[in-house]
Amino acid sequence: MSAALFYISLLAISALLHLMPRITRPDLYFGVTVDPALRISASARRILQRYRFGVWCSTLAAVALQMALQRPAVSAVLYAVGIGGAQLAAHHSTLAHAIPRATAIEIDLSAPPEHFPGGFAAAALPFVLLLVLGTWSVSHVDRLPGRLPVHWSFAGPDHWVTTSPRLIVMLVLLHAISCLVLMAAAWGVLHGSRRICASGPAAAAERRFRRRTLLMLLTVAYFSILPPALALLQAPVIAMRLWSAALAIMLLGFIVTLLRAGQGGARLFASRPPVGDRTADDRWLGGFIYINRADPALLVEKRMGIGWTLNFGNPWSWLLIAMLVAMVPTGHYLLR
């Protein structure tokens, strides 16, 4: 990773962390169930100011360490420790303002069914395209160049490997696993997560938020099949640069719309939502890691920022982690 990219990444992450307390559901503050009115109190402002001070101090320390030592890994560890400390301190301070969570369960039998955008066929198409690409490439390996690019920088390909049927299978498999993880995450959002609001404008906003998230995951899955296709079909370098730019623009557009909507679309309606996200505060470690074996949900809404996090008490969450881990040796084989 170049120094410029490292600094840009730190600043972008810190900017998101700076905003996160404001885009979380109004009845949650640093992972604690609170009265929404707390956010405008002097106590909440002090907690927020100390948190943001910790975030930016950690950022400056990581930048200074990187400039002095040129060790991105060491700087990143320092940054993560500082950020984690700021979040835990804010969570601990907010615990003094905790209130009982909502325990009632709402069900809307008239709610419209939710599906993958485009249906199952749209979700399965990336795998079909990768299968076709891999089959064609293995059967025509003699027509491919002797070396294939498997990693690119902004200047173009920077890592090449000798072409072979096994290499082609591993290349396609790596991106198939990536698609599978994205589709598993989308399935978890659609079928393995809990709806917070069951009816009214809050529920409608929550459905729109989920649909945007599903569209983003599905779009990224389609984008993920292009690198092996560009490599195997011997596309010019400009094609990968265009792919990188298009991916960045697409992700930025989705992220901006999700941030504007707030967690679960909470910023899209004025009515007061139910207190709490219907998960017990004591099941959240530090307000950020959820462990509850009695909860069948695979994914639960994050209590800080937007999106979902795994219920580490659900055995299926470890399958998702195993798929992510499986990508490491596959990628290592390609890059060795």
C-alpha cells in the first residue's frame, strides 16, 4: 500500500467514525439503549466531544508514526487500539444514561414480502458467469498468454503468474467465494435479520434501507467477476482502471445514500421509533459485539453507524467467517 493511499484511508475511516454517532438510530447512543432526547443534552455532547477527540488524536498519532517509521502495519495497530479505546470509553460513559429496552414484539401480517432485487436468478447469475468463464478458459488454455496478471495497482498489473488449468480454477474459485460471501450477507439481511419497526412510515423506511443495501451487495458481486474476466480475456490495462473507478464511484454513491438515510432509514421519518433495537444491552460486548445463542437472528443491526453485524452466538455466523478465512490461502496461492 502506498503512503498516500494509507493516509487517505485513515482520513476516510476517521471521517466516517466522526459521523457514526449521528447516523445511528436515535434511541441508541454508543451501543446503549437511551431516551432519544439524550442526544441533545449537555452530557451527550461531552461524551461525543471526548469520543471525537480520541478518534482524531488516534488518527494524528498513526499518521505521525507512519511518517517516522514507514510501517503501515504498526501504524494501523496503533490506530485500531486508539479508536477502540475511544469507543469503549464513550460506551462506558453512556451506560449511566441507559433505560429499559422495548420488549413488545410487533408483527404486520400485511407487510409486502421482500425478495432479492431481480429475484433468485439475478443473485445466481454471477456464479453462472464465473462457471462459464472458468470452463471456457480451462478448455482453451493453449490460447491464453503464458502469464496472467492477478493483482493490479493504480499503475497497472504488478503481479503475474504462470498460466495453467489449476491457476485458472483457483482464480475463478477465489472470486466465486467472494460472490458467495456477498450473497450470504444479502441473504442474512433479507431472511436472517430482525425487523425493528413492523408498520407505518418507519417500517417503510426500513424496507427501503434494506433494499438499497441488497442492491449494493448484488452490484458488488457483479463487479467482482470482472477482474478474472479481464485477466483471462486479455483486456487492456485501461479496462481495469475503468473498473476500479466505476467500483469506487458506485460504492461511494451507495454509501452516501445510506448515510443520509441513517441506520434502518431512521432519518427518513419524523415519528418516534420504538425504544431500543429489541436486543438486550447485556448481550453486547462494549456495545459493538453481539453474542446471544437464544437469538435465532444471524445478523443484527449495528448499534453504532449503519449496517448489520453478526450474532456470534449463532453457529451460522462462524460459517460466514470460515468462508472469509478460506479466501486467504486461495489468494496466497495466486500471489506467491
